[in-house]
Amino acid sequence: MDEFQEAQDLYEDALNATREQRLQIEEDLRFSDPSNPQQWDEAVKRSREQDPGGARPCLVMDHVGQYVANVAGQVTKSPPAIHTVPVGSGADVKVSEQLDGMLRHIEYASRAQAAYGIALTSAARTGVGYLVVRPEYVDRALGYQEPRISAIADPLRVVFDPWSVQLDGSDAGFGYLLTAVSEREFERKYGAKAEKKSFGERQAHCEGQRQSIIVAEQWYKEEKTRHVSIWTGADGEDQAGTEDEYWAACQAAGVQLPLHRVYKDKYECVKWRTMSGAGILEAPKNTDGSEGLYPADSIGIVPVYGYWGVENGVMRYCGIPRRAMNPQRAYNYHKSEQLAYMGSAPKAPWVASRRAIAGLEPLWDRASLDSRAYLPYNDLDERGQPITAPTRPNVSVNLQNHVVGAAEALHDLEASIGMYQANLGAPSNESSGVAIDARKQQGEASTSHFPQNLAFSLGQVGRITVQMSAKLIDTKRQQRIMGIDMKPGTITIDPEQAEAMQDTDEGIIINPNVGDYDVRVVVGSSFSTQRSQAQTALGEVMRTNPDLTPAIAPLWARNLDIPHADKLAQVLTAMAPPAVQAILDPEANKTPKPEQLMQQMKQMEESLKEALKHAHDAQAEADEAMEEVHNKREENEAKARELNIKAYDAETKRLQLTSAAMTPEQIQLMVAQTVEAMLSNPTPLPNEAPQQIDPATTPVEQPAPQEHAQPEPDPNDPGQMDAQAPPGLPDPNDPAAMQAPPNPPSAGFSLPEPQPGA
């Protein structure tokens, strides 16, 4: 059997199991129809309309609608609020607060308060209403989706699991939502080739026989098997998950975590698809093209029950009209009979002799229909005897029985529901405020199970929404949130983040996948009601204790519902005592005051002046040191130049002394050696830096060993300097050797005079 055939068979089984309940719902809907309540039994109404004596009235004096509206209005008076609760495994309280803001945004975007009212109204009318949670695109270009909450106004459009017995429907295995679409819309959404056949029908209808096509949206739980690993996390707590999740935890911890055991476990996933009577039309797809699943662990239909009970393992439920049906019909009957009797009283026949109306029959035949100023009659007979005037006897209509019956029926109607006219605002014997509130609470207690059942269902809605949000947000992105005062904001959600929350410079970043969060529902006054009550209470405190006015006035101003209330609160906060300011505005207390800023600026100015002085002194010392270094460098350079000049001068003198005794070949060899030496190691100019020689890389020429070491001469002893003349230099006592050449030295060396005849 294929999946589509199985879905159809399951649908028919559910219809057969709930047929009696669905017939009751259909009757309750007609009975409590706000526009045209059908509150008469069909057989009784038909007999009264076909009465031989004339059609009798069938009035409808609806008293049930006000009780239904009173129950549905409790949502507006005390709106429910969904909150998350951290329950462990790394869950964080601050993350829970941000998730609350996300839920408020989802409710606001879904118009969830209206959906809650619709579901509760349906529960009050028929005993059951339905809420639906679906993912919807908020940005198709980026593929972003968010949960959306809606309500089903007609409970007959839903075929719910008849074997579910939980108040929130969390144990339901399947559910169908039927939607009627036009043929044009069907072709637009599913293509012209799709067969136009309504779901649940075995045969396709002929063209023109049906103006709409029923499309079914199915949620179905399917059981699967998986391997579960148990290991001890880095925090020392035992954790469970798939094998991939175990290795991901090991990678995040940086070590292989201890694995205790691996076992096979069964789990349920939810399939979600749309189908017609011919086959499956749509189903979610994964990125790899396979069939996707509904992004939650429960089906997307959540029931909201009214009066309920379980019989033979099957849930039975009803609404207010079912309990008030018989008293309401009795009340309508007595009211209709009162009108019938009062309407028939003016039709009492006239009593007149034939002689009195002889010849005037056309007038007297319409005496009860026409409104005439007078009716003529014959007052004398043929003999002149007077004739008695026509008379109309007074009809005695006893309406007391119907009046009493209507009052008793109305009392029975109130007793069947547990709400009386005083609960609806009618005058009563109570005069004090305490007594009025007690009667009011007594009436609300009789129907308190309606908002309580709604709270149970909203807990399931919250769990589905939290699960769906965590699965839909698979990349880092900005998520809209809303504060308790309905002010919008944003929060960053990163599903890859290791921690549940990080407070960065960009703001708070959360990961709802870290930790487990449960859901609770709080039913109470709305924010506007709470603000009004706070304003009244604070005003009373200031009136009775004027000394507390400076401390309480800012709080009182914040709760005012007037323009510029926030500005007034800021003004009163500025006038409050410092201790109160620190409590009311702790962030502003962190900001320094003007006098503190002036003092800090003065201290900074003095510190800056001192720092500048130290900087100037340091700069002066640095300048002096640099000048000294420069002077030393110039002095060293001057000494180096002087030494070079002396060396060249000594070489020039040596050449002058030895050139006379040298042959031309020796002179040329010496010149070549001198030029080669100058080219290999030129003397730097004054503006050129001397070449640095690395002693580690430059080979050192080892001096040749001398047989007899000569002591170094004392430069201060002229005798030693004369006796130890450098080798190769001419003897100063030799006049021929000391004769200076005629040409001056040039470029560090000189050429000898040319010899005669050379």
C-alpha cells in the first residue's frame, strides 16, 4: 500500500470514529450561529408552522451568545503569555529571556492573540478549537523562515486523531486540515495538469458539478530507529546523542570524551504534506532533494477543548450551547406562546343577532381586520322593537403559566452553565465592592477551565515554536525580538557557537541549541492593565505619604498613558534623591556628572602638562647626546683624515728618497703596485661613511715570524726615531739621498726626473 492510499484510509477511519461527535459539532454551530441561530427542533418548528389553525410563531430569544462571548473575552482581559524555562544541559537564564522576546515577536507577527480568541470561541461554541503552527518564509531570497501561529475558525475542517486523550494533543499521531480552493487557484498553485479531485472522494466530479476542490494538509508521525551514544561531556555531565553529535562534542572539547555505551532507540518524526483526491501535491524537500520533515517533534495541529471527559478511552467534549440547549429551547417556546396568545386576543368574535347586521355583512366580516371609526347596526326590527347592539366579549388569556415557565427556563439555563446575570453585569443584591468582586469571581470560576485549557494548549504551541525556531535557524543571522512593553529589537543567533550566550562588542549572541528549554504559560492581566493598576496604586501611595513623592513620582510618571510621559519621568528622576537615581537609572549613574567631568579634565590637563615637561626635558637631553655624538664623530673623522695625510706624506717622502736610486723598471713596478693598492682600498671622502668590515668574515693576515723582535721606538725620543728610520727611507745624513726632486708629489706618489740621454 502506497503512502497516499494509506493516508486516505487513515482519514476515513478517523471520520468514522468521530462521526457522532462531528454531527454534534455541526448542530452546536447552527444553534450558536451569531447571525441566525437555529435553536428550534426541526420537527417542532415544522409542526408549528403547519398548524391547521394557522402558523404559530417560533421565536428565538438567544441567551447563549452572551455567555459564549463572555468566555471568549477572557483572552482579551487576561491574555496568556508563553515563557521559556531553562532546564539544564548548559541552558542559560539570559538566553531564556531572549527566547521569550523571540516568542513575543512571533506572536505579534502571527496576530496570535486574535488566533487565541478564535480558538477559545470555537471551544466555547462546540467544545473544541484548533491552533496551527507552520513555518513561513520571511525572506525567500535568503531562505529565512519563522514559525507562524494561526487558528481554524471552523472545527469541522479539522480531522484530528480520535485516539488522542491529552488536553494539549501532544499524543496525537496524525491530523488533517481541509481547505476548499477554487479551480482557478488550484491550477495556479499545482498546475493545469493536476487532477481536480477533492481529497476523500473516490471519484472525480464532472466539470461544473463542484465549484471548489478540497485539499488536505496532513501531519503524520512515523517511527524510525537510530543509534544513540551515551558519553560524559567536558562539564562532567552525561549526554546523549547520535554518533555525529558525539564526535562533534569530542572535537569541540579537543579530546576524546569517554563513551559509555551505544544502543538502538526508536524515535518519531513528523511528515507534512499536501494532497488532493488524486495524490500528493506538495511535500517539503531537503537540500539533497529527499523528502523533508516537519521541523518539530509533534504534529502542527493543537486542539483547545471546552467541557471535556474521557469515555472508554475516547475523549468527549462539548461547548456552552450543548449544556444550555434544552433550557434555551424551553425559554423560546414560552416566549413564543406568550406572543401567540397576545396576538390572538384582539381576534375575539363579535356577538350579534342577524337582524342587527342584516345588510351590513361586508362591514362586519372585516370588523376584526379593519380599523374603522364606527360600525353601523340595525337597532329596530320590522315591528319597531329595539335590537340588542352587537358586543365583543373579553377574552380571558392566562399568560401566567408561560411567564413563570420562561423565568424558570432562564434560571435553568444559567444554572447549567454556572453563570448568572449578575456575573454579566446585571444589577444584584450585592452593594459593596467586596461582594460584587466575590460574585464576579464565583461566575469566572465556573468557566475558568476554558482559559486553563487554552493555557495547556499554548504550552504545546510554545514547545513546537521553540523546536521549530531552533531547526529553521541553521546559519548565523539577526532575529527580531520584542520586549515586554512591545518595543522591537534584534538579537544575533549563531547555531555554531559553542556557548549558550556570548556578550561581544557587537551585542549579545545566543545559541538556543545549547541546553534544554521547557515552556510555561502565564495567564494574567495585559501590560496596559498592569500599567494602569500600577499608576493607581502609586498615586494612592503618594497621596497618603507625601514624603515618598520624590522617590515614587518617577515610577508613577513612567506608567502614565499620556504624551511625553517618558520625558516627565526623566525630569522627575533628575529631581529624585541620589540613592533613588542610582536605583531607577543605574546606567546613568555610571556616567560621570558635570562636576566630576570638570575635575577629571583638570587632572588630565595637569597630567598632560607634566608629561609635556618630561617630554621636553627628555628631548633636550637627547639633543645634547646627539650633538655630542656628532662632535665625536667629526673629531674621529678629522683624526682619521690627518692620519691618512700623514701616511701618504710619509709614503711620498719615502718615494722621494728612494726614487733616485731606482731603475725605471722598479719605478714602474712601484707605481703599478701603488695604483693597485689605491684602487683596492680607496680613501673615503669626508661626506662618505667608511666601509664597515666584519672581523668575523674578513681574514686576518698573520704576521711573518721575525727572528729578532725589535722594541718599538719611543715617539718622544728623537734619537730613537733617527736611529730607527723606516727601511727604504734615505739616510738624513746623506746629502745626495736627501736632495728633493724638482717635481712635487702628486696623487700620493711622484715620478723621477728623466735621465739625460734616456
